Amino acid sequence: METTKILIGYIIYLPVALFLTYYVSKTLFQNGKIFMLDIFKGREEIAEATNRIFETGFYLLNIGFALMILRLNLDTNTYQELVERLSYKIGGFAIYLGIMLFFNLYFFFRGKRKAKEALQEERLVFKA
């Protein structure tokens, strides 16, 4: 009976973790394209390619982590414990995704700042 509950937990956890990863990734990288275009001074091909590379890495890192923490141990073998463990595991994964989202946003803003600084340096050199 414990095996059945663990399988139920996996059947619930995996689609939720995959959906959360997909949703966060799509939201981040659709909106991140604007930052990439700014960083790469409007060069759309390199901005798109870099954005896709970041998106692929985001998927690999987050799906890998979701699978790595998949293990589900039930002590009391009750549905209450199953729900509590799943909520803890999914909640923890959601927090991790949020941290990864802000980590990526940090890199977008950092790249934008560096691009702005480089443009200002170019203008100073051009004026001199």
C-alpha cells in the first residue's frame, strides 16, 4: 500500500514540477528577449541565440534539480502525510524556482548595465 501512495505522489509531483519550470521559463525568457536586444545593441540574431541558450540551461538546471529531489519517503503511510510531503516538496521547488528567476533577472540587469557603460565609453572615445 505504501508503494501505491508513493507512486501517487510521483504522479502528482512530476507534472507540477515540470509545469512550474515551463511556466517560469516561458515568462522569463519571453520578457528577457527585450533585455538581450538591449545588451546586444539590437542585434536580433545574437540576442535570440543567447536567450535560447540561457533558456536551455534554465530547463536543464531546474528539471535536473526537480528530478534530484524526487525521492518521497512516507513514515506513517497516510494520505495526510502524502499531501504534507508533497506540499513541502512542491513549495520548496517553487521557492527554488523563484530564486532562480531573480538570479536570472540579476544577470539581465547586470548585462544591461554593462552594455550601457560600454556605450557611454564608446561615446566618450568618439567625442575625443
